[in-house]
Amino acid sequence: MEPIAKKHLKKMACPKCGKAKLRFEHSADGVAPEGGTATERDIRCDACKSEFLENNDALQTQWQKLLAELTPAPISGQRY
């Protein structure tokens, strides 16, 4: 599982309400939630106020699709 980039989080839709209003929840140390790791960051929807963990299946599916769209197509190393 790859961590979700903060700059791309706003492009992802909330699994509950479908609006693109997601943000990382602030933690005490600014890095990871208490008792958690960086892969377990809390994500909150500003529209419906729902909270999710970063490893939520619906969020990870959206993140993988977004990564696939952002990754450029491979370039052939041969010249014709």
C-alpha cells in the first residue's frame, strides 16, 4: 500500500458522500495519529464529517486509479 499524497487527496471523492472534500486530520505531533503509523493516518471529509483511515479499501482503490492516470505511458527507447 502506497501512502496517499496530500496534494492528490483533494482529487479523491469521499466513499460516503461522493464529494471531493477530503483532508488529513491533524495529529498531536503533526506526523502520525497517536498510536498509529504514517500508513494509518486519519482522513476526514469536510462535507459529511465522516472519518476514514488511509488504508480504507475504497480510498486505496481511488488512489490506485489516480496514480494510474498520473503515470505517463512508457516511452520506447528505440529510435526509428
